[in-house]
Amino acid sequence: MTQISWFQNKHIVLGVTGGIACYKACELARELGRRGAIVQVVMTKAATAFVSALTFQALTGREVKVSILDPEAEAGMGHIELARWADLVLVAPCTANTMALLAQGQAPDLLSTVWAAAACEKAIAPAMNQHMWEHPETQANLERLSAKAQVIGPDSGIQACGDVGSGRMSAALEIANTLETTLNHGPLAGRRVVITAGPTQEPVDPVRYLGNRSSGKMGFALAEVANRLGAAVTLITGPVHLETLAGVNRIDVETASDMHAAVHSTLKGVDLFIGAAAVCDFRPASVSKQKLKKSKDDLSQIMLTENIDIIHSVANSPNRPSLVIGFAAETELVLEHARQKLTTKSLDAVIANCVASGEIFGQNETEATIVFSDSDQKLVPGTKSEVSQEIFAILSPLLAKGTRNEPEI
Ligand code: C5P
């Protein structure tokens, strides 16, 4: 699947300073490149003692800059060129020393000079010993830097020096995901969206399950488009064969009750919930510890019990998002059934598909109608991504207003 990322074709100056977390910066350089960014690494002299410039050159395909006096740069002003070129200056790892330089506008080397000269987006991922991190001067520098740059991390845990505490550089994936979300200024910027996708699998015994034909493609397409429009997206998916989408927070689950728990753990502060998952309505009442044997066990004896309706529980939760949107895959009386679901599940809209021919499950194309309590709108048939774009073109203005049911002022 094509990955559309904020980083696509963006110019990133990745500043690497001298700490053991430099090894994580290698992963980060790779991850940014994987998302389509053009990465120019600038290292401090101390950083070159931890990881060689050659490593970053191999990972980014660009010669690493270390010296402020670069005779190759236009008019000998490499720092200004780099500052103008960059869409983002990201310093990761950022040591206490570099934090102090950046916070105080000091510019003794290339990286701090680029930082001072750059008017673009800026971010740091601090990494240092816990006592250095907690030092009042570091905390004062952090406060100054937070006003002009995004600060990602640090994490807590066991440190390279043997201490346990705060100061570990955040993981490369977390840094990239955080930036992906916060730097995107699309129409859904600042909005939080939770989407369920795929089937659920309800175990019968250690090797068998009840499931369905959902591929997860619709939910994944919705998640990708919402992310591209600037939303912070959590995608809670049953077992599918689809790649993790760039910038999307993916939670993998297996059963309906796992999905229910995952959904409710993420619901606080969510603006929009879309239930695109084909949740199994029933599960075996008890799961056999041993594989059922055809000779011994009468399979007609498998008792079923009803699964909780996740979207209904979301729509009736104290944390109810402004918009709760369901899907209705029907084989007949599509709009009537969709309208019924809208009411019984307390939804704001239902996206109705006709699956009579079975031609939508697993396909890249779809046809759907979005059903509100007072109107319907047939969507132009297309790929699941195109239909997702139409869906968000309809939903985004409703979110901007608050809820659809809110009176207009
Ligand atoms: O009732 P039905 O399963 O046809 O409704 C489909 C809609 O309800 C979808 O949005 C689906 O994600 C959601 N659903 C749910 N939990 C269930 C069953 C369905 O969230 N247990």
C-alpha cells in the first residue's frame, strides 16, 4: 500500500549530538528516509566519537556535515544554506550541553549555528543521564526550548550508565510518529480519531476460530486519509495482512472483547470514532483447552454467546466522541437496515454497503451511501482510499462545527 506521509519530500536537518543514544539516531535517519524525507545529518564533533559519519552517509545517501567552515558550501556559509533548506531541524539525541547552547542562542558549532539561523519547524529528543536531566539548569533550558521547539521524550527506564530514571531518548518510531502528527496542519489537525478495522477472531480451541471475510482495507484506507488530513489516528485492528501505516498508532487485537477493551482505553478526548471493523456478533461460550477431536467431540455442541456491541458502547459512553460513525454491510434493504442501525446504536451516521454479490470484501474498490438521520448521500464509487476522502470531506466540516446535532449559532 502506498504510504502518504508528512515527511514525503521534506528536507530534514537531523542534528546528532554526542551521547550513547547516537545509535538510535541511525534508526531515526532510516525511518525518516523510509517515510520519504530527504535527510541531511549534521553531527557535533562529540557525536562522531560514538557513530561514524560514514554510517549516516550510507543511511541517508548524503555526505554528513560536521564543520562550520565548509569551503564546499556556497560562499562558505553552510549554516545559512542548511537553515534555508530545512523544513525541520530535529536534534536527536540532544545532550544537556546542546540543549544549553540551543536554549541560550549560543552558536559555537555547525549544528547550533543552523539551529539559530533556521526559521522552520524545530524539535529535540533529549537524551542524558537522569541527574543531568533533572538538574535545575537543564530544566530551565527545557522550559526555554519548549517555547520555540517541540520536545519529544525523554523516556524513563534503565540508562546506558546503569541508572534507572528519566533521560532515555525516545524510540525512533515514536519520534517519527509524534512529528508526523504534530507537524501536519491539514483540516483534521489537532483532531483525534479512532478507527476499528478488520475482522475479529473468536477462538474455538487452540487452533480454530470463528471469523469473517473482512480484509481491513476500508478501515486502513480511512486511517491513512485521516492521518494525511492531520488527525492523530489510532487504528485498532483485528488480524489482517496489511502493513502498518506511517504515522498511525496501530493496536492489534484478536477478539471482540480485546477490541472493546482497546477502544475504551483510547476513547478519552477522541473527536471521531469510526467502526469499520466486522466484529463477530458471537463467540464460543467456552474455549476448549485442547484441540477438539472429530472422533470424540460433537462439534454441533459448540455453544455461542453474544459479543458486546462495541460501537453501541462507544456511542453511549461518558467519553462519547463528537461523531460516532458505523458501517452497515447488508445484502438487502440496505438503506432501511442502515437507518435502523443509526437509531438502535445511537450513531451520527452509517456508511452503508451492499454486499449481496460479496464483491466488496477484500476488494480495493467500494460503493457506499452515507446515511444521516435526516438525509442520505450516495458516494461516488471508487477505490477505498477515494471513498475515504469523500467520507472525510463530508465529516470534517461537521467536526469543525462540534457535533452534527449541535444547534448552529
Ligand atoms: O450490527 P452490525 O454488526 O451489522 O453493525 C455494524 C456496525 O457495528 C459496524 O460499524 C461495526 O464495526 C459495529 N459493530 C461493533 N461491535 C459489534 C458488532 C458490530 O462495533 N459487536
